[in-house]
Amino acid sequence: MVTGMEFSDHKHISPNADAVEIWFPVQPDDDNYRKSQEWEQLWSWPTSEGYRVDNIPFFVKEISRGDIVRAAKAPGGWLRFESMAQASDHSTFRIFLNEETPPEKVLAELRDLGCEVELTLGNLVAIDVPAEREERVWAHLQSGLSIGHWDLQVGCSRA
């Protein structure tokens, strides 16, 4: 069980030397998805309005890559998410691959559709979708869902 300040095995290395980690609380959904994970850390970098998120969230909802958020130092010195300052036009989807679906093929297909993707836990794919690609990507994700290649979750849709 993951609790407190622990996090998933996924780590995205930010290209920005000034990047900081912001900790976001994870709220379980109606199916108790991620009930065992209380926090997700996302690399972000300072802007005049707050911090621009540089990761694709695996567990946090209503946050996408490119969003500008406000954060404050917690008593332990780490940065904790406070609020959204400015939403980007990106959406975040997640797919949970079945055992027969090869991750490499799925990642390549999504990249070909213009998405940024990250894989963790061997079968969980976080997908960053620019607004102009969302309709086409959504159709692809629905197709894979309908034939049983994966389960699908909307982390944040801005369309």
C-alpha cells in the first residue's frame, strides 16, 4: 500500500534545471481507483503566475500538462498544490492495458496521433492530448476500449 509521501515508480525528468516537484493530493474515484495512493508528485517550473506542470498525471484528476497551478510550501518544505491558476488546452487520458496488448505498439500509435505518453507499472499509460488532436485520439481510445485492448479513464478533458 502506498501512503503519505510515497509515490508511484514513475519519474519524469524535467528538461528545465529550475523545475520543482509539486505534490498533488489524489482523490479516489467512485470505483476507489488509487485509494492506496494519497499523493502524486509532478515536475513543474516556476512562472510569474505560479508553476507550469511538466508531467502527464497518472492519478490526479482535473490537472493536465501545461496547466499553471499555485502551490505553497508545506511544513516539511515540500510544495503542495493549492489551486489552478490557468488551465491549458491539453487533456489527460489514461489507459490500463490488458495482458495481451503490447505497450510499445500502443505508445507508438499514440505518439503517431500527436500525443505525449508515459508508461508506469507495466500497463498504465498516461496520455497528454493537445486540443486539436482530442477528437481523433478519443475515437482511437474508444476503439481500443470496445475491442478489449484496454480500460479507459478520463483524467481531464478540456474539449
